[in-house]
Amino acid sequence: METLQYRFEQGTRPLSGMPQLVGVVGSGNLEVLIEPAQLNGACEIEVRTAAVGFGATWQAVMSDFHQRWSLADARICINDMGATPAVVGLRLDQAVESLTGGAP
């Protein structure tokens, strides 16, 4: 298992509401827990993955996600069992949409 940490400063879309959990941890899939947090406008993401050595890929997916949503005051925890980047993006979008009710 590998744990990766990402922090994006100065988001423009504050997150509010109850924590949301989407997805299921299993072979080739992942779960995303997203919750509002007092982070001075930042978005923190922690990834726990069974696929060791893909930090650059995760960085690219997380940067793309942040560009799309620009979340502020959000904490995200991802538990991954080898999901593809497309599935990661889908689950992240589902998690945010469950709290915001809309597209970026």
C-alpha cells in the first residue's frame, strides 16, 4: 500500500453539506469520501492505493480534478484497489456532484 497526499490552495468553490461516500473498494475499483473541512480555502486529498509507484499518474488526475472543480474547504480520502484514471475521475465527480448537485 502507498499513501499519497495532495493539497491545492485557493479553491474558488466552497464545499458544504454532509460527508458523502461513493464507490466500493474492490478489485479494480475505489471509494471516495468527501467532506467539508475548515482548510482556509484549500482542498486536501489523501490517496491510499494498492498500486504502488503511480504517483505521477495520481498527480495528473488530482490536478485535472482540481482544475475542473476548484474546491475550497474540502477534504477527500480515496481508498483504491487499482482503479484506472478514468474511474478515479468518475468517482471524484460523483462525490462532488452528490454534495453540490451539479456539474463543474
